[in-house]
Amino acid sequence: MPEIIQTFKAMQKTESEKRKFLASIQGIELNDEEKEKTGPTFEDIQRKALGIDADAEDVLSLQGQVASGAGFGVGMGLGYEQE
């Protein structure tokens, strides 16, 4: 039974690639599996819920639970203060 399932998946993949190829010849781009990621990430929402208005790239985002999750705890922080 696993062989049949794998064969079926391979056939689906082949057909999908054929459809994408034929669509690209006609100038249509199909991205079934590669949908662009839009919207905030879970970490962005978590920072906002904790009241942290800093970007993920900013060192100010490493506060509270986010900092402890990243491996920074009390006395083990970055030594950075917001002015």
C-alpha cells in the first residue's frame, strides 16, 4: 500500500509540474506551493501583546518573555538601556 501512495504522489507532482510549465509558456505564473508570506508573524503578535513596540531586528525587542525565550534572563541581558 505505501508503494501505491508514493506512486500516486509522484504522478500528482509530475502533473503539477506539467501544468506549471504549460502555464508559464502562456505567460501565467502559478505558485501553488510557494505562496508569499504576508501579514505579521507569531513573534510580531507576541511582542505587540507584551507591549513591546520594537521591530524584531531591534535590540529593544528582547524584553521580558521574549528575552527569556531567546536565552537572556535577569542578570544575563545585553546591558542596553532605553533612554
